[in-house]
Amino acid sequence: MALATDLTANTHVYAGDNFNRVLRSVNNGVNWASVSTPGSGIGSVHTIAIDERSCAVPPVSGICTTGPLQTIYVGGNNSPNAIFGSTAFAIYKSTNAGTTFAAASTGINRPSSSTLTLRVTDIAID
């Protein structure tokens, strides 16, 4: 499970679970909506990172003070349906405050062994 809060818009909360779902609340967790990742998505969500400079008008320096922030990254296991040794997607990105997600990169090669899993557990934003 993963959880992240947009500190510029405290009403926006993002959560991930072990069933390849990303959930978003825009009312402090009172209601949640599932946001799907493209294709078969990821096997489970391990981390969520919010780009603190992704507001509509970023300041010259430092983090945004008004939001909501627009860029959200989600990392987790590669899809269990991915073919071993093939390109797998374990990082997804939203540029619209979590409304939709797309693969964040061209993918990372999935391990060639059935005993190994591609797993993203931390995301750092510079």
C-alpha cells in the first residue's frame, strides 16, 4: 500500500493497493475513485510521489504553495501478465492531478527468471 497527500490542496489524497489500483480522493478521503493505469497496469502499488513544482504557475524557486499539483508518479510491481525478459512498466505518471495515468518511460526490462519481479519501491523527484 502507498499513500500521498497533496499539501497544496489538502483535500487531494492518493492511495495505491495490492490489486493494481490507484485511488484518488478530492474531499479528504470521504469518497474515493479508482483511477486505472493503461493496459494491464502494475501488479501492486508500492510508492506514490507528487512533484511539488507541478502547480499551474510554479514559483521561480522552491515548491508550489497553491494547487492542486498536477504531476503524480506511481511505482509498483510489473504486471504479472508481462512476459519474462520483455519490456515491463512499473512506473506510471499523471499530468492531470491523478485523473489519468500513462507509462512514465519506455519501460524497464522485466527479469528473465520466473523467481524475480521488477519492483519499484521509491521514487525521487529532483
